[in-house]
Amino acid sequence: MAMYVFRDPAREVKLLARDAFKEDKGVRFYCPNPACDAHMYICGKEGSTAFYFSAKFANHSHIKQCPHYKSNNFDPNNFNETDFDFNQALVALTLKSKPQTKKLEPGKHGQGPVIPSPPRTILQIYDLCTAYDCRDTYNGIIIGTMLLYDGSAHMYRKSVDVIGWRIIEAKRSKPKFYDTEKKEIYLVAPKGKQKFKFLLRFDDHQLYKAIQKEFYENKDNTIIVAGEWGSFDTQNEFSTTVLNRRQVKILP
């Protein structure tokens, strides 16, 4: 899925999903990925004003590694945009889960309509960001300021642009990506240009070992990490403390 497409194969004339109501749903558009020749069409649930673009036909689908392939399951109709607070969502990812307790009696279902929740998990927010153009907004927040990845790399011209709550799309640093004695893991981002270095610190040794093992076993996979990043040592180097597994996700 995608929240924007192009009208022309040269990818010069962009169409945003929020403007799709003016368009003919039978018109073929072009995938934002210039390496992908998927045939994109306007989609949306009946009666909804929230549209998105998708490659509906198997014979004109996305290439395997296209970021707008079906693995991106972001559907704007399934989430509450007006209640989305990016910083608060990332703060919640760092909090330890409360133990669940069984209720003696089942709760009663409300009688009103079901209201969707805003994106909460790191994968939901990542899918949201990669579905939109990095210069577009979601509840007034510029997409590229939430996710540092190849598509938004041009927005991060100075080190100060990286500091703060942010999700990064990264790869393992080479040749060494961890230090068990210090409980540290080293990443580089964005994946293509690898302009910045990122240090993950851990207070919990068991959490460090679990994540380090996952990274070791998936050496070529893309890694996304949510955190409050601060600068350290030299320019273009940043660190955060990982307090919860929910902050980290290895993509297939």
C-alpha cells in the first residue's frame, strides 16, 4: 500500500492519497519506487473518505523488495489519525509492560461504534511512515521527522536534526557490531548512505543478550529502532538506551 503515487513513469507529477477523491479509480498510477513497475490504483472502503493506493492485480504487482509491497499493511481506515502523538507513542514503547490479571467476570462490550486506535507499535508507525511521502504529514507531523531512512535522509543535513524521539531504519555496523562487556550494539543508518552511527545501550543484561542474539542470527536484515537519541563523542554519532523489546524490530 502507499499513500502517494506518481501520474507519470518519470515520477515527476505526484498524487497524494488525500487528493484521490478527485480522481478516476480506474486510472493506473506509478509506484513511488522508480525501480518498481507495479500498476497502482486508488483504493478505499465504501463510504470512507480515507483513500490509499495499491497494486490490485497480481500480474502487475510490486517487485519483491519494494517498500510498497503488500508487507506494508498500513490502511488509514484502521487507525485514528487525530489521536496520534508520535513522541508519546515512542515513550510508551520504552515502558515495561504491566502484568496481566485475569478478570473474575467478563467485561461488558460498549454499545457505541468501535473507534480505531492510533498507530502504537513500532511496526505500525514504521508502515505508516513508509506508506507516505517523507514530506507529507500525519496528524500535522512531518513523516520524515519521525523516521530516518533512505527516503528522508536528505532532511537530516546536520547532527542536530537527528536528536530527539525518532525511529531509525538501520543495518548492523561492520566489522564489529557489539561489545558484550559494555552491553552495547552498533548500527549505521540510513541503510544506503550510512551517514550516521548509532549506539544502543542496555541496562538489562538479559535484554541485551536477547537482542544481540537476534541481530547476530539476522545479519543482513533491516533493523528498526525507536528511541530518544542524543549525540555522543563525535559528530554524526548518536545513542539511546533500549529499555524494552518493543523498541526494536527486525524486518524480514
